[in-house]
Amino acid sequence: MLTKDAKKVLDLLIESTTTPKDTSIIIDTKINQCLSELNIESSYSEVLEYLEKDDFLKLLMKGGSINRIVLSHKAKKYKEFERAETFDFIKKSFVFPILVSVVTTIIVSSLIN
């Protein structure tokens, strides 16, 4: 699961791509300014490193600073992945236990009668 800060940064980066199929973002003064003005608790460089560690993006460095960011498929579709994780959690936590309890009740009821 992503933190609120990571979601804000990803949303900004996704909006910064020129086309839906574009995955590469050149870091210019506009992007740097937008990232630094985001209302996030962590520094944006920490969030970018966190996202890189979790394979959401790749940071390309030039001269010791970030020159370009390449978004992965996981980054561009992160909301879809989160929705799937939530659905899996609901299945495992609620639906399956209820089904097991119903089946168990039916089996026990039939054995008692």
C-alpha cells in the first residue's frame, strides 16, 4: 500500500506525462517546483526513493541530481492495483469466512438430524 505522500507524488508525475503511453518525465524547473510545493509530510526526494525501491519508478541521475523519472506500469496503474488488493482483502477477510461458516452450519445441521 502506498502512503498519502507517495500517492500525491505519483499523481503529479502521471499528470506530467505528455501522453497516456508516455512513461518518461524530464525533470525541469517546473516539475521541481511542483514537487517541492506539494503539501506532503516527507521530503519529495524521500518519497521518490521510496517509490523507486518499490519498483514504481526509476530515477535517472545526471551530475548527482535527478535528470529523468521513468514510470513503471505499476505506477501508471497504481489505483487499479490498490483496488485489486482491497478486493482480495475483502474476499479473504469477510466472504470466505462467511461461506465457511454457512457450509459448516449446513453440515452440522444435517448430521444432527
